Amino acid sequence: MKVTVAILNKGIKSIEKIITNIFLTVFSVLMIVLLCFFISNIYMPPIFLNFGTNFRQADNIDLSISKIVLKYPLYNSKNYKINLDMDRAQNNETVKTNNENVDKIQALDAMVSSEKLQEIEVMAKSQDINLNITDSADVQRISLYNMKLLNYSSKRQLDFNAMFSKVITLTKKSDKILIYDTHTSESYANSDKYKFDYTGVYRTTDANYNMLKVAAEFQKNLSEKSFQAVQDTTPHDYGTYTSAYSKSRITVKNQLKSMGGVGISIDLHRDATSDLTFRPMVKINGVEVAQCMFVIGVGTDTLNNPYWEDNLSLALQLQKIADKVYPGLFRPMIIRNSVYNQDLNKFSILIEVGATGNTIDETLLATRCLTNVLNILYKN
């Protein structure tokens, strides 16, 4: 009898173990199925995309988790290749312009000669703001002077007359310029001069071909014009792409402390749309130049940006100058409910230089135009 009971108990335990294993197996399979469903079908709310990345509401992007993972692969800091040229740029050493670009640089500089500027100044005095606003639930379309703005923010009562009349006094002697790249690995289309392999979707960790290259050229151009410009070469978008702004925030804070404050901080980006061949380009005096775009964050009710009006005023005045000396250099400005670390100091701006269809050649020339525009705004 005891043997029979023992056998029964053993049998019951075996059955219980089998049932438990079956349950765990079924549960695991269900979890895997649910996870796959979540990855493939659950979409990141646009509010998080808009806050955490440089996606714009205008793009109306709803990305599934799987597409985000595929579109923005993970990086590791040791994969970044930052050569000595980048270090020299950061140390404010002037590098001679390549001979092949001299003619193009001269053509761009010719557009800001003293004679040209005098002619433009006379014309500007008689120009009316010619403000026109079209409102919709999603966007406020604004045209004024020769520029256009797309306002996706909740701030719809903007005093443009006050912003254009705001006196912005910046001097090369005291107001330094900080250049950094939140989305460091963003890159461009290959060209005859710049051929490289991508390590992501139009992204590379090689500093010779990503935003660090563009920032280095910008810093070089500014230095040639006697600006005190510092480029921070810290890569921010390895790990997870959407945490890049948190990382660059630390960089900006550290630089503000070490530099003793700055006149302007500039976060350089490359634009991206669903059409990877998109190439915003303008011919200036016969030179093909990548178009640029300001993106200004005004903050939200919970994320305050005390400097948004100063930042917007600066962007508006710079774009007005650019529209005079380099017509078509700037695409419509974007204004959004976000921060982009533009709350850390007065006169913080984000500039998108070109898009995935542009070549590095075109973006480097764009930095020359940006330099000349800043040179007009700054006081010697």
C-alpha cells in the first residue's frame, strides 16, 4: 500500500511538473508573440519624438518601435574616429582653404563686399515687413519680408516688429561662439571628393564625414574672420539616439563653465525627410550651396525656455540678413514646442545644414555663408 501511494505521489508530482513546464512554455511563447506585436505595431507617440529628437511635427511621423530601432542603430563611443584635424580645429588653429575651393569661397565672399552691403542697406530701409499669417490647428504659416516661418508651437501671438527691432549687440572680442553637434553621426551623400562607408542610415562615426567635419569647417571659417569660436567634438548620439540631447546638454553646460559664457551657442544638424534623396540646394553667385534651416524651441507649459524670444529674435535677424546677401540660403524656419537645450543660455540656436541628399562639399560652403552672415551681425 505504501509503495502504491509513493508511486501515485511521484506520478502526481511528475504530472504537476509537466503541467508547470507546459504553462511556462505557453506563457513564454505568448510573451514573445506579444513582444513582437508590440515592436511591430506599437507606435511612439509624436510628443515623445518631438521632445526627444529632432523630428518635426511638420513631418507627421509615427514610427513603430521596430522602425526606430532600424532607423537609428546603436553606437558606441569607441567607434568614433576623431582625427588630429578635429583637435586642431577645437584649438582654434586656422587651416588653409583647399585650393580647389578658393574660387568658390571668393565667389561667396564677393556677395558681402562693402559695396554690396551698402547697396543692400539702402534697399532694406525702404522695405516693409509685409506680414501675412495663415492659421490652422496644426501650423501657423507666416511670411514676412522675404522669409517664411512654420510655427507649430502653442505661441501664436508673436510680436515680430519687436523681435526685428530688438538691439542685439555682440562683439568678436567678448562674445564667443560655441559649436557642437547633438546628432554627431548625421552625414550626407557621397561625392567625388568625399567617399565613405555609412555605419547607419546616412550616418557615420567617422569624423571626416559627419557633422564634426561640418562643424570644424564652420569653426575654421569663423576663426579666419577673427571670431573666438570653439568647436566641441564630443559625440552624443552613441548609445541611444534619442538620449543625444541629454548628453549634449551636459556638454553645453561644461563648455559654458569652461569658456566663461558664450555669445551664441550653435547646435549643427543635418535635416532628414522620408525622401533620402532630398537635396535642398541653392546657387549663389554660381556656387552650389546646401540650404540651411533654423529650428527654434519655445518650450512648453512644463518645460520653460526663458530665452526663447531672444533666440527667435537672433534667428529672425540672421535670416533677414541672409535673405539679403544670400537669397535662398535659408529654408522656412521651424518653431516648435520643444527646448533643444536652448534654455541654457541666451542666443542659442539650432541650424540644420542641408539634408541627406546634399554632399559634404555643399555643406562646407554653406558654413562660409553662415560665417559671413554672422560677420555682418557682429560688431568688430
